[in-house]
Amino acid sequence: MQTDWTVRAITRAMLPVLLVLTLVEIGSGLVLGSFQAQLLRSPSLLVLVPVTIGTAGNLGSILAARLSTAFHLGTLSFDPTDDTLAGNAVTTVLLAATVFPLIGLGAWVLADLTATARLAPLTVATIAVISGLVLSVLAVTVTVIATYAAYRFELDPDDVVIPAVTNICDVLGVVVLFVVVELVL
């Protein structure tokens, strides 16, 4: 697929995507607003929100960049047994498993230094790890679906996959974090 680098072509390809993603982000804000009281009661959770959704989006973006490159090189198939696809997906989950415990403990330390950390460090780390692992699996799923959709609709995955993944992971991050909070607390 060849990209036409004119203002008209870029606008025609990206404007609908950006408009839909804007609506997705509004949904994320609405979900976040519904959990405002819980966040204010537990400052550690308040610290977790941006870093959790940001890290999930970053993991998805890394995978999206890798899949997009493999797609352009012709080394990616969407077969579940594809080594490139499976290896990158597993690596994304393993990255989450290493980084989210640190995120949880870091959030607790920051909350303890700047406010009163009302939750135990192990509780915050547990919430971060469970949320992170669930989000990493969801980020992999969203990234593969978005990359495949770009392929099917003959869009350049470099243009649409990363914005889609980061925006969708924002919404999923908020939802997953608060479902885990409800289950753990």
C-alpha cells in the first residue's frame, strides 16, 4: 500500500479516526468521573490512574510499532501461529509483568510522600499488577485487531494503529483499574 502524502489524503484518512477516538476519550473521562469519590478517598489510586493508562498505551504502542514494521516488511501474517505475532504479544505481557509491580510500589511511595497513603503498599502493588496484566492482554488484543483492521481497510497502520491503541487503552485502563479496585478492596 502506498501512502499519498497530500493534505487531502492525510485528512481524509485521519479525520474520521481522530473524531471517533475523541468520542472514545470522552467516554474515558466519564468513566473516570464516576470513580472520583473512590480516588479522593485513596490517594494511592489517584496516583495509579495516569501511570496505569499511560503504561498500557505505551505497551500497546510498542507492539503496534513492531507489528506495523513487520507488516511493511511482509514478515507478519495474522495467523495465530505466526512467530512474530506470538513472540511480540508474549513479550508485551512479560514487560507488563515486570513494570507494573514497580508502578504499584512507586505509586504508594509517592502517595505516602505527598499525602496520606491509606492503602497498604502490598494492596496498591496487587491492584497495579492485576490491572497491568489484564491491560497488557487487552492491549495486545486491541493492537492486533487494529493492525488487522488497518490491513483490511487498506489504511497505513503507521497512521491509525497507535492513536487507536492509545485511546482505547485509556478507556480500558480506567475501567480495568476500577474493576480490580472493586474486587481487591
